[in-house]
Amino acid sequence: MPEGKDTFLKAYLMYRDQDFDLAREPGRHTAALVQDLELTSLFAAMSQGDNWLAEVVKKAVLASTSDLDTIRYRQDILKDCLEREAIVREIYELVVETIETERKHNYYGYRRRYPTLILHGAVSVLEMLVDKLRRLRAIAEQHVTTFESDGFRTLFAMLCEQLDDDYFDTIRRHLKQLKFERGVLISARLGDGNKGADYVLRSENARRDDWVTRVFGPKAAGYSFQLHPRDESGARALSELNDRGINLVANALAQSTDHVMSFFTTLRVELAFYVGCLNLHARLAAQGEPVCFPCPAAAGERRHSGTGLYDVCLALNLGRPAVGNELNADGKDLVIVTGANQGGKSTFLRSIGLAQVMMQCGMFVPAISFEANVCERILTHYKREEDPSMKSGKFDEELSRMSDIVDDVRPNSLLLFNESFAATNEREGSEIARQIVTALIERRIKVFFVTHQYDFAHGMEAGNPPAALFLRAGREADGARTFKIVEGQPLDTSYGADLYGRIFADGAAG
């Protein structure tokens, strides 16, 4: 192999200077995040039934970053993918085809312990890889100037530079030589007990093309012997000598094959994230849902605004457009949402969390426009249904989860509460909520809180905090829900009577 070149192949489509680590373990609160934001619907839309792709997009989405440069780097790459989808999918299919072909070679045993089998298998695989690399370089040469993102331009330039014609010619010569069509030339010396030692594989001398000279010319000095066709012991001994001679080169070639395969594997993983984004974009476009590339701001700022913000998972499950909302929470540390039962409060809260998660992994977001500061952690504390297996009460379980969150939360994190601390009486739950939220805000943690607890919401509003925003679920005069979230003071009712009247009136009419 050309020295060093195969080790320089890097994808760098998720980070500027490092590979994406698929083996990285998710944070301890990600299971709750997936459950509360219903992220499984998002993963399903991105993977389209491909289990491997589903695992990759899940890891990529949950491994959000607060680094602004990385977010913008991925956004630019994704914009390229959306503009040139056919080319990106062609590259991805080529990479998948390469990995599947190598896997079949591996399945049929070229990784066995015998050096001869290792060598022959590695030569066969590397010949296949060289063909795939040629096709990959051809795509890079054709499109290196048409892509605009730093990520794709760097990848294509690297492929054109590292995989030049000299590289392929050198590999071709090496592979032809390593087939040992004229036999294997090995040197050794006699060691202790007249046993062979210091086996070295030698390059054979170039043969002259003049057949007359080869046939009638002087013969090289030396000794030779031939094995009897039925000499099984001799054949086995000769095979062992052959294996000793080619052992080092077999291992070296297998390592070179591993280096090239490592590049293809990494490229597949990192492209898979963008293919998942393409799948999701196509699904949303077919439903007429808007998406936009958000404007991320530094973690220390307080930016949070958007238009047409909707719950993408709800839209995917409905199969039709969901109601969008407006938000202007710039400069706010606390947003409290109250109002009518089943008026869209929880849906709005999910849309906030989903937009933040999608922004911080470099994706587009489900909105017409969206801007927010990045957050060090994105955490959720939602009410849970009664669990018969719980060893303590529901309220104790809420407090226990809150304690775990406090252990991990960091300044400039985002914490979403949905009907938290409602498992006890109004007065106690409101006081606990007030103390926890006040402490979080003092630590520079942004809080969105959906609640029916009027004492809590009204008490927070009465303090007239300048960094708080109060929103309310919309309701028509006749009780109809608009599913719009608008700015408004907390009310001392959730209009449960509307639902009661509607349900029982409909039942009586039926």
C-alpha cells in the first residue's frame, strides 16, 4: 500500500476535525427525553423502516451539541444535501454496497488464522475496495466545485488528492505481485537445532522478456527439489514454510484493508444522519409542513422566538399539518403556560423541546422561523401515569426524578416541566414548584412550565418578574379549543366544564 495514504481518509461530516462516535453512550436522562417528546415518531420517519439507520439517527439526534460552529457546520452540509439529494444518496448507496460486499467476503472466511487465506482474502477485498474508491473519486471530481459546504468540499478535495492515479497504479502493482503467480520467494537461515529462523519474504527479480535467453541462457546457481505428488507430510511442511514467509505481509495487507473499511464505515454512519434528514424533509414536504434552518445563539444569551412552530411528531402521526404557534420569549428565563384543558399546552411544550433538540444536532426545525440560544442540557420533567410497580407514592417518584435532574443540570440548560408536582394538593404542589423554579432560574437555567396549578402560576406572576413570560391556551367563547398559545395572565380555571359538557352532551345526543 502507498505508505500512509489510506490512514488519511477521513469523513468529517459531523465535526470539522473528528469522527462521530457511534459507540458513545447516551446520557442518563435521554430515555425520559425520548418518551416525553415522543421522539420515536421522529426516528421512525427518518429511518423509514431501516433498523440500522434508526439506531444511527437516534444516536445522532440525542448527541446534541452546544458548539455553535459545529451546529452551523452541519446545517451547511444539510443544505447541500437538500440541494443535491440525488448525489448524496448515490454516495450513500455506494458506501452501503461496499460494506455489504466486504461483509460477504468476511462471512466466507477470509479472516481465518491461516496467513495464506488471510492474504488471498485481503487481496480480493482490496481489489473490490479499489474499484469502489475509484467510483467515489469520480463522484468527487465531478462535484467538488458544485457543493458549497466546508464539509463536502473538504471531503471531495481529500478524495481527489489522496486517491490520485499514482495511488491506484501503485496499489494495482502491489496487488498483482501479492497474488504470487510465480510462486513465493522466501529466505531463511538455520537456527538452533537446525530449525528454520528469520523467515523473510523477498521480492522476486524482474524477469527478462527474451524467452531465448530464459530458456538457453545460464541458470542461476542454487539447489531445488520437487515433492512427490503423494507426499502429504512434505506438502504440509512446505505450506507451513510458505505461511511463515507471508505472515507479516498478510497481516499488513489485512490492516490496510481495515483502514480503508474504517473510512467507509465512518462515512456510512455520518452520511446516514443526513439521509435520515432527507427522509424526514420529504415526508414533511409531502404533508405541506414548513421547515426552516434556525439561528442558534450563544448559550449565555436568552433568545427564544419563532413563527409557525409546531409539534413535528404530532404532525407525523396525524399525517396532516399541525397547528403552528408564535413565540417571543427573548430575554426570558421562565415561560409558564396555563389555560384550557386539552387546549394544546402539552403539544406546544413538545414543540419547544423538539425544536431545541433538532437545532442542536444541526437539523432544520419544524417552524417558519426559529431562533434560540443553545443549551448545555435539554431535560424534561413530565407527570407519569400511575405505575403499579412503584414502591413509593407518585409524588415521591416525582421528587426523586427531580433530584436526579438537579444532580445533572448545568447553567444555561433548558428544563421542560409538564404538570409537575400535581400529585399532591394544590397548595403544597404550588409551593414546591415555586421554590424549585426560583432556584433553577437563579442558576441561569431556562424553564418552560405547563401547569394547572393556579396558585403557582398566579404567585409567580404576582412577583412581576421581568424575565418571565406567561402564555395561555386559546379558547373561543363557545368553549371551542383553538390550539393556539397566546400571551395572557393565568386564569383560576382550566375550563374542565367545557369538556364535561361537550362529552356528555355528545353522549346524550348519541
